[in-house]
Amino acid sequence: MTGFNRRFAPNYKSMKQVSDINMVILQKNRISLPSDARTFVYDDFIHCLDTVRFLIQDEIEDILVAGRKKDGLLYHVTVQLLTKDLTVIAIMNRDSGIVEERLEVMGPKEKE
């Protein structure tokens, strides 16, 4: 619970109530903070991945990963998790002009 607290945050937990989820987008950004891949993923991006996995129930059929690495530092990464009926996108840019975290959960009749 300490490490992956977003699962227990009321605003994030309520997103699981969207009916017939067909798309999830989680974007987390930092200002001028590229780092080695291990730190980037295990200290920061792992929370994005855990949050989107928490929100989906379906079996993942495919995973697409892309990123930008320069001089040994990871600047940004995107991960798409694809299920039979759902697309999940987790994005982190540690070289952006703002510190922010945004979650969108969509279904055919609602968006949170």
C-alpha cells in the first residue's frame, strides 16, 4: 500500500467504476529530470504501470513499448497494453515543462 498508493486514492479508485472501459490513458510528466532507465522505471514510471493494471480486468494480449534514450539517460517512455476490447496507454515524459499527472478512463457512455 505504501509503494503503490494510487490504488487506494479515492479519485483513482473511483475510476474503476466506469462501465465498459474501452480506453485508459495515464500521463505523468516531470521537468528536466531524465535519468538512467532503472531509476526512471523503478522509482517513477512503475506507479503508472501499476495504476493502469489496477484499472483493467482483461487479459493483456500485446504490449508495445517505446522511448527516447540519449547519452545513457531515458527521457520519455510510452507503454501500450492491448486487450481484446481495451487500449491502455501509460506515458511518462521526464523532460517536459510541467510536473503533472492526468488519468482518463473512457467507456461508450462516460469519461472520467
